[in-house]
Amino acid sequence: MDRSNRPLSPHLQVYRFQWNMTMSMLHRFTGVALAIGTLLLAWWLIAAAAGPEAYAVVQGFAFSMFGRLVLLGFTFALFYHLCNGVRHLLWDIGLGFEPSVAAAWGWIAFAASIVMTVLAWLLGYALRGGL
Amino acid sequence: MTLRSPLGRARGLGSARLGAQAWWLQRITAVALVPLTLWLTVSVARLTGASHSDFTIWVAAPWNAVLMLVAIATTFYHLKVGVDVVIEDYVHTPWIRISLLVATWFAAVLVGATSAFAVLKIAL
């Protein structure tokens, strides 16, 4: 059996562009990013277990401009994957397949993830008492 | 000419009714991660700039330690199943694909176990 020329998934170029597709790709992209980002959470915990010096190194990274940028992206990726994941779970139980509903929930999930990101950072900065 | 039966050749190459298991566990861990992630992000936001002693006291509180351990196990399982799907979709060379699938298993278990050990070391 010749296996060399079989079509392999995913072959996105055959589809007309639509937002659901972009959200689906972003879901996968944020998923992979979060998998890598989880290493930061592991580093944080391991450093805390190792002692104050190692913990201070993590804090130094977290409060640097680069660290803040990474954590901002991490927060958005997390909330996006969470909100869009709920959308996927609703599809799994058979809800919201009508194109207009699917698109509307997509926008809601996207907006909710931005709002949640802003709220989480406001909470963080408020409790820290400034920048 | 092969001495293998058609059934023997087919085994392990397609549906053995095991595919649904990964799909189902991905959904169960996803549902569990909704409250766990909300709890963790609020907690982390509240711990912004916490000193080492503040942070370790927080981790050592019984409910925090238990939920952290549950969150670690759930997160790393969900992560592994999710990354598997991506590898299976894009990596078409069999030996590279299998190597990556095994490598992500090892990495997920190693980092997950180390994280869990860190929580236990702080809490106990």
C-alpha cells in the first residue's frame, strides 16, 4: 500500500477563512504555550521549596519587564484556553452548533478572556499596592 | 506471503476501542480544571509580590496544599493528552512521532512529580 501521497490532517488551506477556525487554532496554540508555561509554575514551586534565595530569583524574573510580558501572555493564554475550552465542552454535550450561536459564543469567550486577564492583573497590582 | 493473520496485522493499528479513553479523560480533566484554574489564578494574583514566608505559609495551608496537588496532577495529565493530539496531527514520521509522545510522557511525569514533591516539602 502506497502511504506516501495520502492526505494528512490538518489541511487548512482547503477551507474558507472563518473566525471559528481562527479561535480553534488559537486554542491549540495557547494550549501548547501553556504546556511550556507550566514550567514557570513548576519553577516557582520548586524554588519556594528550595528556599528564600531561589525564590528571590523567581520574583526577580517575575517583576522584570520581560517577566511581566511573559506572565501577561501566560494569563491571557490561560483565560482564553479556559473560556474557549468551556465552549468546546458545550459543543461536546451538543449545544451551540448553529453558526450564529457558535460565532457569538466565540466573541463572548474572547471578550471574557480579555476581561478576566485585566481583572487578574488589577487584583495583583491592587494587592501589591502599585506598580 | 505473510504468516500473520489479518487480525494480528490490524491489532494496534487502528481502533481498539481505546481512543475514546483519551478523549474522555481530556474532557474530565478539562471540567476539573475550570474551578481549579480560577482558584489558582485568583490565588496567584493575590500572592503577587508575596515574601517567601508568606508564600510557603499559603502553600502549607491544608486546603491549598491538597488543591495544589490535585491541580498539578490534573494539569499535567491534561497537558500530556493535549500535546499528544498536536504531535499526532503534525509529526508524520513514525519514529519521531513515537519518540516525541514518549518524551512528553517522561517530561510531564518528571516535572509534575517534582512540582508535587515541592508542594509536599513545603507543606509537611
